Amino acid sequence: MIRVADVLAGLDRFGLAETIYLETGEVRVAVRCDGPMAEELRRHFADALAGEGPVAATVDVLEGQTLDAEPDWVDWAREPGKSGRKDAYYDLEDGRLVRKIRTGMTFLQSPQALVAFGPCLAHPNQVINFINTQILNICKRDGWEICHAAAVTDGVTGLAIAGLSGGGKSTAILRMMDLDTTRFVTNDRLMVRATANGIVGLGIPKNPRINPGTILHNPRLAPMLTEARRQELAAMPPDDLWQLEEKHDLFIGDIYGPDRVQFTMPLTEFWVLNWSRDSAAPTQLRDAVLAERPDLLGAIMKSAGPFYQDADGIFLRDHDPLEPEAYLAQLQTVRLREVTGAIDFDVLARAGEYLFA
């Protein structure tokens, strides 16, 4: 069987001139890369840059390098409701290789080395995701749970918003950012852990990647699109605009100004978007009990994915079930509210104004 050492023997990790240090809460990681990639990563990770010091993980980024020979890749099963091939993996004797099908990016996940290689500069977001995955892995091994949620805080109150993919959590959380007192925590992954002083939330250092509909309906985001593109989008049928996948990187500092990012927060409230574009009912926020609503818990829980290796060295498998009890234990004191009825972001914005008043 192939070992990590065999993979590393075919890669050149000695020409990495730059080391970037990142800090999220109490988690610190280092990234070794070349100059062009370092410039790209410093731009994306601007709010998490830290000084030199001890780290929990080091990631190597190797532009343009490939495997000497392709292994027999196994497709990683997609989540329910999603189709098409996305990830494939190959288990080594002491690690795992993961391949991104659409881009050809390859990743080595192991205790000995963490390496991203392939067309890295062409796909910086996949490198960013791999780096952030190490933060998630470190936290998961330390007892945190991963939520599929966006979040903001004012330092006293912390709000997380979950929903099915495409349900509007990014649009909703950015409406909360229109309040002067809030700070951005995360757009898609929130780590949670119960402590003696309440529930703590921890975000990952990644800027939101948002679709055109989110931009079009928020005047503050208008500079992200040309006037011609805004007119094209405005002329689209609403259903087509809602379904359009055309990701844009939103840099929080560029739109909302400095000091508007905070990765840690007290988690006091969780909203789950269970509304519908087909509903004529008024938009409402209703209190719910998480232990009695497995459907809402299902929208919150998130698999650690093919990169996760537990403290005993065992990799997650795509058919391993999530553990509702673990989430209930961490979230038992949070206020849960279900958002029902028609999709109306103005209603959520007013609820946010009251929450953060």
C-alpha cells in the first residue's frame, strides 16, 4: 500500500520562500508557499494574519505539482439533494489523498504532512478551504461541533443563521452587517462548544462568496457589479436569479470598513430559515425546541468531510452518520427560532435591529 512518504518523495517542498501565520481564536496555523500564492493568501486572510510563533498545523502549497501516478480514486458521496461528482479520495496506509474532480486540485491529509498541490493559483478558494479545514479539524478533535451556519456578533449577543443550501443565510447575515454594531464571524462554517460561561462560537477566516441575487438586492454591495451586469440581472425572472450560481468574493473590509470581523463570539441565538419562495404566509420567527425538531437540527449539522481524521488517526467515511446528541449537548442553552412563511429579508433585518439594540 502507498504511504505518505511515497507521495512526499514525488513532491518538491523545498522551494517555499514564504510562511504566513494565521490565528482564529486560540487556533494558530502556518502556511508555506511561494511569493504569488503568498500575496493571494494575505489578501484573503487579511483579518486573520498573525505574527510568527507556535502553530497547531502547517500547510504546504505547491503550485503546479502533480502525483507521479494516479491512484484508484473513490468518489466521496454527495450530501442529499446534491448531484454530480465533486470529491474523490484514496486512502494511504497512513494518510489520505483527496482530489477535487472539477479542478484537478489534490490534497494530502495526514499527521506527517498537509499539502495542497496542483493549479493552486487558478483555484485559490480551494487552497483557502483546505487551510480552513485544518482549523475545523483541530477544533473538532478538541470537542467542538461544526455547524452549517453564518454568524455575526456585537460582542455580547451572537446570532447564527442556518438553512438549506441556497436558502438565503448569506443574504440574511449581510443584512445584519448593515447594523453599525455588528461584526462578521463566518459565512458558512461555525464551530460551537458549550462552556461554563455559555456557548462559544468560532468562525473560520474566509470571506463570503455570494451569488448575484444577494448583491443585487443590497445597495451597499452594488459596487461589486458593473452597471451593465446589474441591469442584466434585474431583468431576469426572480426564480432564475435565485437559482443562478455565479460566486463573487466579498471582502468585508472593502464594503463595511475596518474592524468589522471577529472570529469568536458568545452564541446566544440560532435562527433556522425554513421559509419558502412559494409561500404566501407572512414571515415569522417562532421559538422552537431543538431536541423536538430533528428537521431543524438537520439544517444545522455539517459533516467534517473527507479531510477529517480523528485523534486516533481514523478518517471519516462518507457513510458515517452525524451525531445529533453531540450537537444537542453543545446547543442546549441557545435560543432557537424557526423562520417560516414567505422569504422576506426586511422582516429579518427588523428582527436583527431589535436583537442587537
